[in-house]
Amino acid sequence: MVQQARKTEIYDALVCGDLLTALPHIAQTEFGGPCDLVLAADVLCYFERLEGLMAAVVAIFKSGGLFAFSVEPCVEALTDSAACKADDVVELPGNATRYKHRIEYVQACAELAGMEIVACRKTIGRYAKSITPVPYTLLLLRCRVSGMAM
Ligand SMILES: C[S@@+](CC[C@H](N)C(=O)[O-])C[C@H]1O[C@@H](n2cnc3c(N)ncnc32)[C@H](O)[C@@H]1O
């Protein structure tokens, strides 16, 4: 992914590392202060729990910072699946460890971290085996607190 990104020659800097530890480093060394926007497309599905990630994002924002991301929603929660209703997170079958998240759980994590939902849209995130559309939800959160000192 980083090699592909480097080939585009559109990025000022590319940092490779685990999000939870790399985010504060990026804010300090690359930007020298709070970030305005964090964009994570098809990344949160690799995190089982989202509390730590949301807190790490807020920590590099000042009030008003925006966090845009996609999740694979736990759609069954909207119907009558008792299993999914009871769980905030459902592990997806397959080789890579991926998770679906219940939207109410995502919202609760956002609020706990000090962010509010500005927009929430359903979309098709990818096509399984290049054929079957997979529903995703796009969310835009706004930070209500200042996580990083100016
Ligand atoms: C399906 S790809 C999405 C790529 C992304 N949309 C882009 O344009 O670069 C998932 C990405 O999430 C990254 N990822 C998964 N868990 C991560 C973690 N704990 N810390 C940092 N990156 C992670 C993977 O390395 C991979 O680059």
C-alpha cells in the first residue's frame, strides 16, 4: 500500500506504522500540531474494538477536527438477528481478521471520545469476489473537544 501510494507522488510524507502509535508521532513530526482531517477508508474493519482508535484520533485534533471513515455495518442488527444485536462487533470469515461493527456501537465510541456524527451514508464499499456488492457505511465525525494543545 505504501509503495503504491509513493508511486502516485501526491503525498508530502508517508509514514508506515501501527495507527495507534503512529498517529501522535505523525501529528508532532509531520504537521507540528493538531490535524484538521483524518481519513480512513476500509481501515476500521481491521480493528475489533474502536474505543482506542477514536481516542487516538481525538488526541491529534483540536476542536472541529474531522474524522471520515468507512465501516462494514453489522446490518443484521437492523433486522432480527439476536447474535448481532447482542454484539457490537462481529468477526468476518476469511484469512485476514476483519470485523463488522454495529453502527450504534460506532456512535457510542465516537461520543465517548468527544466526537459527534455530522453525516452517515450507506454505500457499496467493495464487491466480494468481484461480484457481490458489500454494504458499507461512510461516517463523518466532528471533534467537540481539543485533544491536542496548540
Ligand atoms: C483495505 S486497505 C485500505 C487502504 C486505504 N484505503 C488506502 O488507500 O491506503 C486496509 C489498510 O489498513 C491498514 N491497517 C490495518 N490495520 C492497521 C493498523 N493497526 N495500523 C495501521 N494500518 C492498518 C492496512 O495496512 C491496509 O493498508
